Amino acid sequence: MVLGPWISLTLDATLLGLEAQSVIGMRLSQIAMGQGSPAEAQLMVAEKMLAFMDAATTVAAGGSAHKVVKSYRRRVQANARRLHLA
């Protein structure tokens, strides 16, 4: 039994969870300080719908769970960079 791919997936999924919590914290901080905008809220919803569609397409085309998690991580990391600069 090869555990390498499972360990890699577990690590990436854990990092995704931590990174997502960081982005959520940044967004909540901005809202609490009155810096949130309706455009940001709309962007959050649109991003989630697009990410879900991409994930479903990846899985339907035979892609792996690891590929889906990596894609989500890229999106979350991009949001973190954008929010950190805002």
C-alpha cells in the first residue's frame, strides 16, 4: 500500500482549510471595520459557484481529488494576496 498520495492530499487539504480560514478572517475584519463592500460579497458568491463548477468538471473528466484541492488552494491564495493588498 502506497501512502504518499494520501499523505500529500491530506497535507494539501489541511493547508486549504487553514488558508481558507485566514481569508475568512480577513474578510470579516474588513466588514467589521466598515471596509467591506457589496461588490466583495458578490465576488465571494460568484467565486464559490465558479470553483464548484470547475471542481465538478474536473471530477467528471476523471480528475483526482488532489487536483481539485490544489485548484481550490490556488484560488484561496489569490484571494489572500488580493485582500492583503486591499
